[in-house]
Amino acid sequence: MSLTEIVARIHAAEAKAGREKGSTKLIAVSKVQPDERVAVILDEGHRVFGENRVQEAAGKWPAFREKYSGVDLHLIGPLQSNKVRQAMMLAKSIHTLDRPKLAKSIARVAQEIGQCPDLYIQVNTGEEPQKAGVLPAEADGFIADALGMDLPVKGLMCIPPVEEEPALHFALLGKIAARNGLSGLSMGMSGDFERAVALGATHVRVGSAIFGQRVPAATQPI
């Protein structure tokens, strides 16, 4: 599927939901994609991308930013506390704030460098033990704590369980955001982004539908 087709489907979903055209930002998930595939999408004019790993982002995006202006990089994967400073210098947004230790690390580095990316708190809406994220019952308190640290929390993020209807999780995320006065909703991926748009997503994360299947990790340079 082409980038143009994905954008058209997002706009159609916005129109069907009575939302303003362009109110949903498409994050092209470029993790584990060869540079030549990413360059094709950049050449088409797209500038919003998502990476999972700080190390991969650091090896890829400085060079692209020298050639292409206006790159808006989002970190959408788990963030280790020892990678916080590097992540904050690379990304304009971090979608995986998920624990108090990480919030404190981000707050400390933000004070030191005088800037901070936009932050999205990851909520484990399915309460899956193997998955990162704040539990729904603890989300209000964590949001309040993060805002109390003067962190620029813009919204929430979720990754629904594979075997469950994602719309239920998107609706839950929207309710948590609304009662905490947050407008940002990072939700929806290649297989369900239209349902996410219908339920208010401000950011959808689409990878394979744009780039094709990811290159296996074993073939990537170490």
C-alpha cells in the first residue's frame, strides 16, 4: 500500500467521524527498515517518523536530517533510563513514558538541557503482564505525578492485546485522557488505524503498510 493510499484512508476515516481533515498525524514507523526505503518516503514529502530503539535512531536520523528539513521524529519503543539524554536530543516526542523512574530521569535531564520532547504516557489497557505501561487504575495518579514534575505530557498511548477488539482499548484510552484533560491519543497501527481515527486518535503508528515487511533483525548490522 502506498503512502498516498494510507493518507487517503486516514482522511476518509476523519471525514466519516466528523473530524477535521488532517487532525490525525501519521507516524511512519521506520524501525528496522533499510535506509533506502525510508528515503523513498522522505522523497515523497513525509516528515513524521517513529523509531523503537534509541541506538537505531541515532545511527539513522542525523544523516537524514542533514538532507531533509523538518523531520519530526517520535520514539515509540521502550526507553531505558540510561538512554534518556540521547533520546531527548534525538526525538521531538516520546510515546513510552511508563514508570516513575523514567519520569524522574526525564525531568532531571530536562532541567539540565533546558528542553523536553512532548511526552505520551503508555497505558497497558489490556493489563498484560508481559507488556509495559501504566495500569488503567493507576493512570490518573501517574499522570498527576508527571504533570507535577512539570513534564510536558501531551497525551496517552496504548498497544491493545492482539487477540482483543482494539476499539474497546481505544475507547478506554480516550476516557482516561479526557478525565485528565489530555488531548493527545497515540493509538492505532497498520491493521486498525481507521478504528483509532474514529475514536479520536491524534497519532497513528503505521509501519508495514507503508514500508512493506520489516527486514529481519538478524540481517541488520550490529
